[in-house]
Amino acid sequence: MNPREQFARTASDLVHEHRDVALVYAEISGQFLHRVEAAHPDRVVNVGIREQLLVNVGAGMALAGMRPIVHTFGSFLAERAFEQIKLGFGHQGVGGVLVGSGGSFDVASGGRTHQAPGDMALMDTLPGISLHAPSTDAEVDAALRASIDGGLHYVRVVGQTNARSFPHAPGRFHVVRRTPGAPVVLAVGPVLDAVLAATEDRRATVLYANTIRPFDADGLRAVLDTPEVVLVEPWLAGTSAHAVAAALSDLPHRLLALGVGREEEIRRYGRPSEHIAAQGLDAAGLRASIGGFLDSELRAIS
Amino acid sequence: MTMTYDDLPRLMSVMTGDEKHSAAATSTLDVLWVLHDRVLDLRPDHPDRDRFLLSKGHGPMAYYATLVAQGRVPEEWLADWGSFDSPLGFHPDRNLVPGVEISSGSLGHGLPLAVGMALGLRAQGRPSRVVVLVGDAELDEGSNAEALALAAALGLSALTVVVVDNHSASYDQSRRLPARFAAEGWDVAVVDGRDHAALEATLRARHGRPNVVIADIEAAA
């Protein structure tokens, strides 16, 4: 299987298992959802190619007391229909599970129209939202099952995966490698394997987050022996930099925030791996960036 | 104290300030009153209650006055509306005002939300109607087109749209409104938006498919 098919399987299971769960989608992933739609036509709704409506149908169902899962590509869900998310869910004060697939790189050959490196940054503007980046099939399953219980969630489901699954533990980062006295590298979502490879010959404590909001400030501080942090996110660079800054606001520190570059749009097609490398988020690119940062001296203000 | 339609002008006059949508507010007055007083089952918090959605959140004075007259909101709330400490803003917030089903203000959201609400209530087997009030100019928003098509395709017979048509759209579409809804498969009725008896009869009627009631109102001066 792959994470997107796992999403479809788990979402279908949740519809079967819970009478108050609805699944709303906009054509995308329909090839995986026909069976559950036939079994529960009242609670599984394909709205057609109508993404604004997609979100507000989900929100309307939530206002009627149901628990909606709302799904399409992240580019159309988070970016095209953002005001609907802001007002339909956030401002109305109702919960739901928004599942965006594709992420920054999955549809590399589709070009910019189908790439959404800014989805997490947009979602991060919503007070109280939980942001999940599950990076294996098991993590996708766990994130969906936990999120269906309440609140507003964005679950980013992408093809890039890590080798190892970690438990779904919102508000708690996982300590993957603990090196006393070393800088901290926080790997968010499916960049963990590349981060581990990039730091295998370097002293570093490596944290992993498959949920990045809520942000585990206590977990970061608990392993911060030296005030140097590298943040690696597979979406817009620096999306979580403000959370690191808030967590360390009483400490002199320095931060390197890596991710999809903000300076220019890479007008390329090709494969996801090529885009990951072009953004410096493969092991070689991360090794160079992390090494350059940690091996440099902190300059005094002159 | 029991209040009537005749109390609404006095209640609206309490709400002073620089809100600029007085024409929008008075245009909705009769539809709001007939829906709340004669047509809908609005038992507070009852799961089978009908849902009224004010999509056109601009100019909510008539809405607030109606809620006061119906005993849902204290009259004392009206005087300082729009202030920092008031729950009554220039656009309603469902989390602050009893009886308000949706927070509105940005146009083009109420009808899509109503479609989802009607689907959710139908999935739960509830008999509730969902009635959403929009303005004629609000139908400029493309999001409404998405909702119109799906509501008819899914046979949402519990859904009613009331268009308060005060001819305020820059490109006046009033003559095209009935055909626009009919083309999507909706039942269409046009009624005098000031005639309470006609409004009541038209708003009570059910048709086995989504329906629109276009309440014609004199254009704002």
C-alpha cells in the first residue's frame, strides 16, 4: 500500500465504524472510495470538481452534528478553498479532519498547479488546529483514527515515507537519537530518513515529529544541551520557526530552518526525488546545509 | 412581554452607529419575521429544529430585532451593538448570539454551508428544514453556483433558498434569477417580499426538491 491508499482504507473503515462520521471528497481519490460510497451514500459524498463547496459541505455537516473527513489534493484544499476552511470550520467553531494529499512533491510532473508547499503555513494561521505529517502507512492510520475524536485537524498525506513508524502522540516529539551536549535536529514528517543519513557521522540529537501542532516546546527544551537547532520541514521553509522561537524565547540561540525555498518557484517537472534534491532536502543536501551551519562560528555583533 | 412585527422598527432604531447597510437590513425585515414567527420550527437546541441561516450577514439589525422580539436575545444587548464588549457585531457570530446557526459576513458561504447541513441532517434521519437567506447581489459569488448544482443533483428537498431581491447587484440579474435556479433543477417561486400572507404560503410550500423563493423588494433609494 502507500499512504494515500491507507488514508482511503482508514477513512472507509471509520465511516463503517461510526455512524456520525462522513467522508466528503471532490473527485480526487475516488478510485479508492467507490466501495464505501456505495455502502453509505448518505455519508460519503463526492461533490464533483467543486473545492469551495467541498469544504463548506464538510463544515455544514459538522454544524449538523457530524464528524466530517474532507479530502482532496492539498493544493485545492488548503490553497483554493482557504477562506472556506477559515470561516466554515475555524470561525464557526466546529471540528473536522481535513486531509490533503500530494504535498510539496508528489505531483512533481504536474508542475506548480499541483504542488502545495504552503499548505501547512496556511493552516498554521488557524487558532487551535492540529497539524499532522504522518510518514508511514501505520502513522496515517493512527493519525486519522485519533483525529476523528474531535477538534480541527489537517492531515498531510504524501508519498514520501520514512522506514520506521512512530506512535501518534500529539504534543510530544520522539527522541530518535540522543547525543548529550550536541545540537538538536528536528525532523518533521517524511524527512526523518534523510536527516538520519545526513547526520550519521555527526554529533547531533535527532527529534522526530509526526504532529507539529501542537508544538512540543518542553520536548525540545528537554534535549537542548547547546542552543543550536536545525529545523527540517518538507514544506515551506521556516513554517515552524516561530514555534521554535517561542519555545526558546528566554535563551540566546540560533536556528537553521530548512524546507522548500521561499525565494523562487522552481519551474521544473520530473520526479519527486528530483524536487526533493533541488530543494536541498535529500541526505546530501541536508548534510551540506547542516554541516555548514553547525561548523560555522557564531559571530559576535560588531 | 410578547412582541410583534410592529415592535421591529423601534428595536432597530435602538441600534445606532456607522453601520452602512441599513438598506440591506430593512429589505430582509419581512422575510425574517414571517420565517421566525409563522413558518419555521425553531425550538432552541432541539436536534429536529429547522435551521435558519442568514448568509447575507451584512446589515443584521433586522435579524437582531427579530431575535429580540422572539425572546432569543435580550433587548438590552441592542444599544451598544458593534462595541468591543457586545456579542452583537455588524456581522453575526453563532458562538456569541443564541439562536444564530452560522457566523456570516463574507458573502457566498451560507448556501454551501446549508447544503452540507441539509446533507448531515438527512444522513441522521432528521426532518428539519434548512432555510438560507441570501441577497441578490450575493449571488455574484461563484461559490453559490457550485452549491446550486449539487443541491439539485442530490435532491435536497429540505433545502430552501430565500433570495431577498432588492435589485442591489451592479449588473442587475433579477430577471434572470428564476431561470438560473430553474436551469439547475430547483423549484422557483417569485413573491412580493413585503406581503406576509404570500410569503408565508410560499415559504411553507414543499416541492420534493430544493426550492427558491425570490422575495422581490423595492430597490434601495
